[in-house]
Amino acid sequence: MEAVHFIAWSDYLCPWCWNASRTLWRLFDEYEGRLRIEWRSYLLRPVEKKDRDRERFRKYTERWRVIGAEPGAGTFNVWCSDDPPPSHSVPAHRVAKAAARIGPEAFRGMHDRLMTAYFTDNRDISSDRVLRELWAAEGLDEAAFAVSRAPEIEARVLREHEEAQAQGAHGVPAIKRIDNDAVIVGAHPEALYRRWIDRSLERGEGVVPVEPF
């Protein structure tokens, strides 16, 4: 059996990325092994900036209501917690990469948990304390959390961001087929992704062999 292989760049602070990832995960489940998604890091806030204006940020999150009205969207809440706005994108990506070291299920669980924590629960997912709580809630080995602080993990996050921009992904969500240079930016309807997957499988484009169990 073969699977079409997509590369998806995403950021945990991007509301459109949550909707796109929910769509892609649904398709991943539906195609039952015939779709491979390689998630890579993109940094909307690559540089740490503390003490962001909380009221200004709250007003920004009012726009999430529109994004949350999209079909299949996640639950978006206007910021109302005592947590400050996230200071930058890097910490959440480090933790997601550490979860990926454990396995694909751990990554998927942490990926979804980070998005829910930020957009639904209004948690500061740049906070080490919050990230440790999410890690524990996912039931992951406590000692393995230290991997998120490994220099090579952060280097990979930064490298993937730079590669995305070099390949023409100047915003997220962004997705490309592994054998094609064309990058599609934006959260698109499920039907578009489905047509792309079906056509790729039919033509044998961008497919990779799937190891039998």
C-alpha cells in the first residue's frame, strides 16, 4: 500500500492553523494509512516579547469568533483568563517535538492539547509551568519533558521555520506535497484537500510506500 505524503507547516499561536489541523487530522483518520502528514514548525512570533499589552491582546482575540464559526472549527474563546498572552511561538513547538520523540500518538495528543489550551482555555502556552501541566495531562513520561530543552530540538524548530520561508511559505497554515515545490497557504475547505489527496493517489504522485504490519 502507498500513502500520499504532505508537509504541513503550522504554528500553535495561529487560529487558522487549528482549523486546518482539525481538517487534516479528520482526513488522516478517514484515509486509514493512505495519507501521511509531516508536521513542521513555523513561527509567527519567533522572538520572545514579554509584558505584551493584555487588553490589546484581548481585543485581538475577539476576531477568533469569526474563525470559530467556520465549519468543523475548534472552540475559540475571547481571552478571559489570568494568564498573560504567550510571549513567543518557540516553547510550544519544542514541547511538541519532544512529544514526537515518544511517538506519533503522543505528538498528535500534544498537538491538539496545545491548540485547545490556547484557543479554548486561554492558557499561556509559552509558560514552562503550563507546558509541564499539559505534558502531565497527556500522560507522558515526566522525565521525557526535558527533551524539549535540548539544543537540537530548538535548532530543528528554527531550521524548519527558515526552510518554510525559503520554499515560499510566508504564512500559515501552509502545505505542500513532498515531490512538488508548490506551497498552498491558508486554511482551505476540506473538499480541496480531499481532491488533492484523491488525485495524488490516483496518479501515484507524491506517494511513499507504507510498511505492512
